[in-house]
Amino acid sequence: MLVPGTPAIDFTLKDQNNEEFTLSGHRGSKAVLVVFYPFAFTGICTGELNAIRDDPAFFSSDSVTTVTVSCDSGYAQKIFAERERFAFPLLSDFWPHGAVARAYGVFSESTGVALRGTFLVDGAGIVRFSERNGLGQGRDPQGWRDAIAALD
């Protein structure tokens, strides 16, 4: 797993609207919170993403943008985003299956999904915060808020 102080691995993935997101495209301008999650439409994942949706001023500001990543298809991401009113990018790591999750050290080979990995990448492209939880272990979004606040 990528740990704080290491360079983030660049990636380009498509979101629920088929728009490309490239991590390095934000270098020099703002930090990026990258939130990997296992499955769309599941309780823990929906709850974690609701925390982002419900605090847009914090998770999408002049200093930070938030993206989420799962191995679900872009089609599933689109319906999930519409159903839950998610306005932030839900990126699909569907093909090559789990390539970005693998690069970040948060892919479960036994289940074929991303684990609950979170990475805060600063404007210089360096990981400043990271965590990894298993499939049934929810994360506390307050840790994400604390990490973002510590960048200032």
C-alpha cells in the first residue's frame, strides 16, 4: 500500500459520466482525496460516500477535490450516482480490472474488488495520508477531514 511521503501513482479513469479524470491533472493546483470502495449499492459504501455528498464545501473546495474509485462498471457507477445524488466523480477501475487499486495496494485478489483504501495526495503529487480497511470495516470520514485540514 502507498504510504505517506511516497509519490502517488498517476492514473486516468473514466467517471460515471464517461469523462476522464487524471490524477496528475490536479498537480500544482489542489490536493485530491482518492477513496476506494468495494461495491456500489451496499450499505457501508453508500454511508461512506454519503458523508462526502453531505459535506461538499469541505470535500470539494479550492484546495481539494474528492474522487471515489471502485471496480464496478461505469454503467453501475452512473445509476449509483443518480440514485444517491452523488455529484463528485465515481471512477470505474473495471478494465483492466482493478489495475489502479492494485497499483495502490488496495485490491483484493480473492474477491476481485477494491478494499476500503483512502489516499490524500497533495498538490505536489505526494501521498500525505493513507488507510486501508477490509471489506466489512467502515472508515471514519472524520479522519479524512483531519488529514485535509492538516494540509493547510
